[in-house]
Amino acid sequence: MPDAFSEDVTWEQPETQRISGKTDVLEHLRSRPNPTSITVLHAISHGKVGAANGEVTLANGHTRRFCHVFEFTNTKANCISVIKSYS
């Protein structure tokens, strides 16, 4: 959902360089394979920070674990300014 990202959002991933800007983040998301299922094991938030972890399964059957930490632009947590992903 494009409205979920601030214009100056950044995404830090272990396997790539930092991705900066809403357009580049959305382009990177579109380039990734679509998952067949996502299982969220834990999701927490407090103020302007949240985190989620779980497993994603791709069409080829490959399953990967994920953990994302989010920083939001406000305490409503409706607009992401920073994503830090860990694998």
C-alpha cells in the first residue's frame, strides 16, 4: 500500500544497500517474488516503533524467516519512515 510509506522512507536490508525514497522502496517491493503465504508470529508496537517477525513461503515452496523493525512518522503508526530488516 503506497500510502503506508512516507516520501523519504528508508529500508535497510542485510543483503542490499539502503533503499531510500518511496518510489525506490515500492519498486523494490514489486521486483520481489510474491509470497504464497505469510505467517506473522509476533507483532508489537510502542509509540512510534513497531516490529514483526514470522515466516514467508514463496511459490517455489521455499520458506524464509523474517524480522522487520519499523519506525513511524507518528504515534498513530499509519505511515512508515524507516524499515530495518533482519534475516
